[in-house]
Amino acid sequence: MVTRYHPGERAVQERAGLSEQAAFSDGAIRAEIPDVAAAFLAERTSLVVGAVDGGGDPWCTLLGGPPGFVRVLGPRTLEVDALPGAGDPLDGLLGRAPVRVGMLAIEPQTRRRMRINGVAHPRSGGLRVTTDQVYANCPKYIQKRVPQPPPAGSRGTPTTGDRLSAEQQRLVEGADTFFVATADPGGATDASHRGGAPGFVRVHSPTRLEWPDYVGNAMFNTLGNLWARPQAGLLFPDWETGGVLHLTGAARIRWDGTDRSVEFEVERSVSVPGGGLLAPGAPLYSKFNPPVVPASQSGASL
């Protein structure tokens, strides 16, 4: 019997007909940080972090620093020498009190990624994280690019809203990568990657998005959380300008047989010029990206 999946994850695994594969994937999850993961983390210059704010809304953000700004101190302890900038939706939460976090370390140029979930405790200038779950993910749907930090001083004034502007809609419609934060009813938080060919995220209106859920490792950490707690925080990088778009809102799973998509309702947005990473130009797209299905051919239902 799978013991590390919560009821929402098991419900999605069963409905998708992938419970046996999920049970096999469960063996990859551990609480301790293996040596190979410690070496990988020490080389990172960015870290995706998800958390739930004081109002119960999940957000996803990006922390950065020179190699070594993330370092492992013990089997279940790592430190991060960075905090969200002013105006970031998680500014004032991370680094102020213990909080459950989901983190994703990703290296797009090699398509390697590692997920780390646990509790972040405040420390001077950063975080000390006690890990609960550590595991690698497959390289599917990651586009090869070499992100770089934007020039010093390029971070602009954040702007907020409750719907997507025309410019933000174009960013989302052209995205080949975004990140998503979710949490289970107990507050355990997860951050994950979503990738596909440009156009895989459909913008139905200034407040409604949808994206397909592609075949993966069958763990269904994100969808399992959404089954139990239908809220999500999204992070869209603007690789051309170095900006980022943060969104939070309601999310629900739509089913067409065993195929799935996620429908997202924008409730709040925070746009931060220069708050992300630069990687201008077209990436090397993953060979696993499925063709984009026109909206007129999508017939999923609840």
C-alpha cells in the first residue's frame, strides 16, 4: 500500500488508471538529501519556491544568487541565501516565521530538476529548510535554454491586478514554461514545472486559463493537491525581458476519460519587471512536447 501519497493524490492516480505506476514512483521519494542532489543544488543560481500566504492563497516565486547560495548542511537541512524582493507576493512571509514550502531546483540547459518539500525557518538574509520530501523528476517537457540573471538594478516596480492585461495575455499564450505551486489541506506545499509547445496554455478570457496535463511519473502531486484543495499559484517567466508574472486563483481538474486539463481562474496578479531570468531567443524544445490541440477540439468535462 502506498503510504506517502495523500488521499487527493491517490484519487487522481486511481481515476487516471495509473495507481500501479504511482506505487513504483513512490520509491523515489525520501526525506534525506542524497549526495548527488547536494552537489546539484550547490551549482544552482535560481530556485523556484511555492508557499501559501496568510490569507490561504498559494503563490510561486523565484529566488536567485551565485552558485552556492543554496547549500546542504546535513541529511535533512539546507540553507538558502536569498529572500523575495519588495513587492513579491511572498515578501513578508518567507523569512519571517516558519512556513511550509515546496521548492524546485531546475537546470534547463541539461533538463535536470529536483523537488524539495519541507519547512522553511527564518535566518539572517535567507532560509533554513528542513526537508520532508526530496526526489528527482523526469526531464520531459523541459525546453533547453541557459537562463541568466538580469542586469543589476533592472528590477522595476511591481504592479498588481485581478485580471490579465493584453500584454500579459500574450506572455501566457506564448509561454513554453511556467511553474505552479499547490498545497494539500494540511498545508504541505509543492512546486512543480509545466512545459510544452508555445500555445499549450490557452487564454479563454482575461481571468480564465487552461492547460493540458501531460503524461509524467504518475505521482500527480499537483493534481492531487488540486483535487483536495482547488487553488494554485502560477509563475510565468518572461525570458525576453527578465520579468515575471505571478498569479493566484482557483484551479479545477477537467477530465475527458482519463485525459486531463486544468482550468484556472485568475484572482490576483503581481507583475515584476526584472524579477526573473533572461534567456532571449528560441530554446531547444523538448521532443516530448505534444502538438498543441486547438481550443475547438478540446471537450473535457468535470
